[in-house]
Amino acid sequence: MKSTPVFSADFLTKITEVLTAEQAKLGQELGKMNPSKLSNNGELLSAFPYHGDKEDENAAEVAEYETNLSLEQTLERSARDVDAALERLKQGTYGICKYCKKPINEKRLLARPTSSSCVECKKAILQEA
């Protein structure tokens, strides 16, 4: 569903550059997590670290694994958000709120380029109105 652009070509070029740079950065970070371990669906799996067999070493392994797993999930969510924003740019629907279908304020998009909703709708969803 291609729509007419609501934003200037310069603004969209700037956003594309920001999102593309973020996509590359996230890809590098995810690659550092554990490039040799992939699940069946292609997602990275955090490797369980090994520090030794003593009780305190085992506790350190569990703590490190939990931290890595949480970080990995956050990075994957961010990467999906960036990919979705780039796809909206390709489709010509970038910057349009997915709820009210109105343009999202440019300042919001500059602050959070992956936004898919306007501030008003996001507040309503989070019941912050």
C-alpha cells in the first residue's frame, strides 16, 4: 500500500540513514553475542558460559547467562523495530500512526525513528492520558 509522502525527501533520507546505521550497529552487536549458535528459525542463542565447577563459579555462569539472554532479547527487539521502520519507508507508509492514521510529529520521529504511533495514541495505549 504505497501512499503519498507526508515528509520531505530530505527528512526521509536522513531517517533512512539513521535507521540503516542503527541496523548495522545492531547486527554487529548481535553477531558478537554468539555467532556460532543459531536456532532453527535463525535467531541467535546465548551460549551458557563456563567458569568452572565450584558453586560460586556456577552462580557466576547463571548470572552471566541471564544477563546475556536479556541483552540479546533487547537487541533482537530493537533490530525488528528498525527492520519494520525500514520496511514502512519502502512501502511509503513511514511516519503514519498505525492507530489513528495521522502523520507522526517529525520531532518524535527524529527522537525515536522506529516509532509507529503518534504520542497521543501511545499515551492512550499506555493509559497515560
